[in-house]
Amino acid sequence: MNANWLLKSSTLWSVLGASGFLSLMAVLFSEGGLPELRKREAELKAARTRLVELNQRNHELLDEVQRLAAKDPELMEALARRQGYARKGETIYTFRNREK
């Protein structure tokens, strides 16, 4: 069999073209194909964003823990006020949102 004849064969090129087309359709539209890949990439991006947010929150909490360990007076006062405590002579006013 001559290689030149094989390259000129329209049947061979038709079969290769059809199999390539079918393979492409399988990759694009099969379960676990390209749409699934795009979905997974979006999930990965969302997970990475959430991870960055959690890391930032962890650093904030670590800073607060270190300040608590050092008995930072400003932080102690802020925490006490957050819980509703006040200094002598101070009055606490609480405002509620009216539900319509």
C-alpha cells in the first residue's frame, strides 16, 4: 500500500473528519465535558474568594486575641461597651428599628 495513495484517499479523510467531529461533540456536550469544567472553574473561583475572606478574618481575630492577651485597655472598653456595659455616670440609649 502506497502512503501517497492513502493521503489522497477521500474515504480516509472523511472517516478522520467524522471521528474528530464526534470526539469534539463528546467533549463539549457529554456529562463531565466542557460545561462541567466551566462550572467547576466557577466553584473554584468562589472557593478561593471565600478562602481569602476567611484568611483576612482569621488575621483580624488573631490580632484581637493578641491585644486581649496584652490586656489592651481600649479593646477591653470596646468589648465591654459591645456587651452593654457603661462607665459610672453614663447612660446607655438603645434604639430599635421599627418594623412596618
